[in-house]
Amino acid sequence: MSEDAGALAGLRVLDLSTYRGHLAARLLADLGADVIKVEPPAGDIARRIGPFVDDRPHRDRSLFFWFYNLNKRSLTLDIENPRGRELFLDLARAADVVVESFAPGEMARMGLGWDELHRLNPALVMLSIAPFGQTGPYRDFEADDTVLTALSGMLYVNGYPGRQPVRPLGLQAYHSAAYYGAIAAMCALLARDRDAVGQWVDLSMQEATAAAVEHVAGSYFGQNFVEPRRGTLHWSRFFRVARCRDGYVMHCTLGDWTSLIEWVKSEGKAQDLADPRWEDIGYRAEHAEHLFDVLDEWVKDYECKELLERAQALRQPYAIVQGPEAMLEDEQLAARGFFVEVEHPELGRKFRYPGAPYLFNGTPWRVRRRPPLLGEHTGEILRDDLGLEPAEIAALYAQGIV
Amino acid sequence: MGSLALEGVRVLDFTWVVAGPVATRILADNGAEVVKIERKVPPPLGDRKRGLQCDLHRNKLSLALNMGHPRGLEIALDLVRKSDIVIDNFSARVMRQWRMDYESLCRVKPDIICVSMSGFGHTGPRSNFVSYGPTLQALTGYTRLMTDIDGEPAGYGYSYSDMAGGFTGALAALAALWNRRRTGRGQFVDLSQLEAVAALIGPCLLDITVNGRVPEPPLYNSQEAPAAPHGVYRCRALDGDDDRWLAIAVRSEGEWNRFVETIGSPAWASEPKFRTLYLRMRNRTELDANITRWTSQRRAEDAMAALQKARVPAGVVSNGADICERDPQLKARGFWPAVARADGSLTRVSGVPFKLSGGSGSVRTIAPEVGENNDYVLGELLGMSPVKRAELVAAGVVWP
């Protein structure tokens, strides 16, 4: 196996999921697995979700679909059709992982439940991603990302006291579930090295999202304290947002206190913060509201950039509160090649994608293929992976099964 | 129940604060033996036997080792020889200063896997900068775009990026392990927490790079398939607490019809301005005001139950007591397991969010105090006699 094939080269994944599970399969694809996105002949529903390239809606122009399906191949297959189901089972026979996010019980109804797949291919790992998992009183409840952030505790703690809670940017319930899903699949695959049999993974998105909240359960079980919303004051009480002349910055009182307070003092803005008792980190946390009120008064006439340059020179971990577009100009991200160019020959254009969060020195992460056009690899999969004859393939197309 | 998935895997854990410990918690829950290398005076983060610190470090072992002492470094290298994975979340220079960087570790254990979870990565102009979750969230757009309805930045009330960095690190470690079992080779994974959290707003970033669009705060506009109503709605107080809200998402005509029926088919719902999804999105301020008239008369739990009975997505905006005590689903699935202290008393922590049919991850042991497992690690893993261990303590290499 060649070195640049990715850490998971040789792994075969069938992705039957909707966008609840797309990222889980993409994470495996990014790491080198061969992931086949199995789509209904009309296309995955994510292809209809915007934004679209140049705002022109089209199944092959959805940026939403693109992000979640980079590095995958696309097979259109009607798995509800008996012949389509057979073809899926043929693929499952040679696969390592099936990822699905249907409502609990739906796979079994289609004759593709764990018992069937396990009998067919005992080494197969099946990753089932459902809003509330495969068991329990909420098993059949409906949820979107927002409802899941609500029921997991992720939503309640963001925003201002007494006002409406503030929802995360991006679909972070789905993303948390996707990461835990990929982790769970890897755990099952590593156990398979020992046991030689696959496992069924029952992943609850509600639980995965609850496991992506830092402090709420700890405060509840540890201090019997229900964490509130605190505006921009971080629960640790060492960070708060301040308004500058031209924008916002994030204060941080975990850096070297002496150099920070010398700076503030030199501008005549330290008020009572020059008192030595503020050198104690616990005292700073305890009196964070007053501390930040004084610091807010100090930074309010600064321009963000000017403040940040001086803060960095003193190694104070301040940050500009900026829009995501600023990352395109970020020299650190640029130096690491975070944004990668991906060629879309069908459009005659190249686009910049956010890339890998990790660099593997032995098996580099890379973009192997752009997101697939609908059914782009149907022919090659039927021919090369399933060994079908051209006449059979033509018949499948004619019957609308692929 | 079968065996745990990662039984037999040993992890040497140099991580601290949150992001790194989240990564090693995932490995420990699933059966890896995680040995924390700690300073005698731990950072003042709180009690290990309850709450967040217990949650982060359960299932792990702790060795209090003086890495500033040459013999401390030797012991760390002896442990590397017996480990599969070494994880840290320092900025790039710390492990190098100890000569515990990947190249050095390869010399004592050629197939070692090293995962370094620094804030900015090991290369680039800011590789040695210290980062924190709130800083990373400010730099990547979360704080700016997660606004209150009046447009003021709010952001997360906590460090989501530490959690995201944690699960990214765990996945990287597992992928490297899978690869090593097939190739015999370890490797170095250079993870940037900044990049981990940046990657999680992918579609928004593509809209910027492809369409040149500067993103607006999404507020409660759906970020997936269009939906209206879609948002959080104030509900009746519960035991004097009026901070009660219900999240509702109505995505299709079918859901809209069932929603209207559930709330008693009020006259406003049949007005032409709410007839289609498009019109409901356009007139959402008025739509939301009408819905709040219904929710504010009801407890969030009751409104949720009524809507879910009609298969309309709805959920209580749950606080700590909701998720830890009241939520029947989390309870039914055993998501808050109890773990015993030495005196037999119990405390609860978060569970493992996935179940494996052949043996699920679990919470087996309470978090250790710093140095609690010195004897096991030095005695059983490294085969040192009690006399030798006492010598190390006397020499200030190991803290009791």
C-alpha cells in the first residue's frame, strides 16, 4: 500500500446516510477509505440544500453537498427495489463499514437490518446514527440540528441572561455526532482485528452533542449548579468580549498578568487593577465582571488591529472577534496550507476548500477526488466492483434502478 | 458483554486542561490503558472526584513524574517503549524541550504513534503561541456570527473548540493505529485545534471562497433544509423558573399541517401570509409571535410531548438539571453512569455516546488524584521494586 494513500487505505465504506451522517463517512474518506455514497436515483436530499455555486440551484452545484461529500464516489441505486437491494447486498458483502442514518427500524424494514447484514458479512461494521439512538422513549422522535442542540444542553448556555439562547454557527449537533460516529466505527474496526467479527454501532446524536458540551454536566454533578447564560463571559470567567472603536476583541486574563497590567497602567487606565490582589488568578476569576468592566473602558478607543499587535508583542493571548472570512487572510492557516484548491473540471474552475485539521507525516491527508456528481461512478462500480456486463448495466439504467 | 474495543492499547497522556483530556477520555472509555504524566501540583482546576475534572479523567491512571529531572525523562522513555500512542496538547516547543518529540521517541520505539494537539499546529508563524478555546472561537467566526437578536456577538458560553479538538485528536489516534496494524509503521500527527474548529463551518467557508459572500449571523434561520417556524419559543415557567424555551423546526407541509392541528388550528394559521413555507419564512416575525402565544401558555415539556406526538420536531431547550435529571431518554439509555469513590460513595459523570454490540465503552474507575497510580505504573508496568520506588521519591523524581 503506497505511503500517500492515506491512513485508512484499503477500507471500504458504504454511505447510505443523509446529511446527518455524511460527515462521519467523509472523515473516513479524507483519511483514505474508499467511500461510496449510495444515493437514490433522484439524488441525495443534500444536493437540494444551498448555498449553491453562483447561487444557481442545481444538484451538482450545492456547496452544502460538496462539503459533506468530498473524497467520496457516487452510486445511484434504488435500494427499495428488489434488484437494487440485491446489488446493495453484493456491495455490502465486500465492505468494511455501512453508515446509515435512517429512522430506527427503517433499515430492517427494507431488509437491510443488522441481523441480515451481519449474516451476510460477519466482518461488517454497521454505524447507525439516529437523533436519539436505537432505543428509549424518544427513539422515534423527530429532530433537526437545532432541536438536538436544545435537548443536549448545547443551546441553553449561549447568549445573554433573560434573553433567547443563541444557536451555534454550523450544524454542530450533526458534526459532533459525525466525529463520534467515525470514532465509534474505528473502535469497532480495531476490535475486529482481534475478534474477526464486526459490530453494530448505536450512536445517539443527542448524547454525542451532550458530550460536546464542556461544563454543564460537570457543574451539575460536581457543584449541584445549573449553568446559566452569561453573555460573552466564558464560564471559566477568564474571557469576555469587548467593544473597540472598529469591532470586537476577546479579553483573556490567563496570560502574564504583570505585563498586561503594566501596559494598562502606562495608559492611565488601570483604576484599581494595579492593586496586588489582582495578581491572584482566583481573585481575577471571582471578580471577573469588575475586572472586565475596567478593561473594556481601557480598550474602547483602540482599533482592534492596533490592540492585537501590542498584545501579541507581550504574548497576551487576546484575539480579534472576526468573521470567518478573515481566515482566508490568516498567515498561520496559509503557512500550513489549510485551504486547498480543488479542481472541478465539469465547471472549468478551481475552488478553495477548508482542508485537514491534522497532518499525518506518514500517510498524508489529501483531497483525492472532488465531491461526486450525481451517479458519477455508477458505471464503474457496477462494472468493476460488482462485475456486471454492459447489457445488465444498461437494463438497470433503463429500469431506473440505477 | 464482550471485551472493550481498545483493550491492550496503551496511551501515554501528557495532555492537560480540556481538549487533550477529551481525546484521551474517549480512548480510555473504550478500553485503552491511559497513563497520565502529571506535575505534582496540578493546575487548580478542581476536585478530581466529582464534576468536570472527574468527567475528564475517569478511567485513566496518574503518575506524578518530575519531567524536569533527568531520571524523570528516562522513566518517561521507558513508558514510551511500552506504549502505542503518545498524546500531548502543548504548544510545539514543550515536547521538544524535553526531547520527547516524535523523532526522539522513534529512536526508543520506532513504531510509536505521536499525536500532538497544539492550538495552532507545529509549523507556521504562530506555532508557539498559546491558545484557548474562546480565542480560537473568536478567530474562526463563531463568536462574531453567533449573535443575540440585536446583533451583539455572543458566541459559545464555553469552549466548544476544546471538545471538537478532543474528538478530532481521538479519531486521528485511532486512524494511525489502524494504519500501524497494517503497515507496521507509526507516525506523527500534527493536529491544529484552530483548524479542527475552523473545519466545522465548512459550508459557510465554501460560500465565502466560492461565492465571495460575507456571511451574516444565521440567527434561527435554518442552516439545513429550509424550515419555518424554526426557532426557540418562550414557554411557561417551571417551578418559578421563567427561562424556559422550546425549540421547534417545521420543515414540510405535512409537518406544518400537523403543527397547526396540534396547536388547535387557530385562525391566524390559515391566513394567506402563512400558506407556504416561503411565505412563512418571509413573515416569520409575526409567525413567531403567534406561536409564542401558544407556547407561553404551556410548560416546555408538555408542548414538546404534544408536538412530538404529531411527529413535529420539537425539544426543550434543556439546562443542566434537564439533561442530568429530567430527560427520560438520556436516563433510559444510561447516559449518566455513576462511579464509586474509594469510600464507596457515588458520583455521576457523562457516559459514552455510542454503544457497540460487541462491548460498549464504559465508565469503570473514578478519576485519579495526581500520582494515585505511581505504584502500579512503576511497579507493574516498569517492574520496579518498592525499594527502587522509594529511592525515586527520595530523589524527587517521582512525587508521592
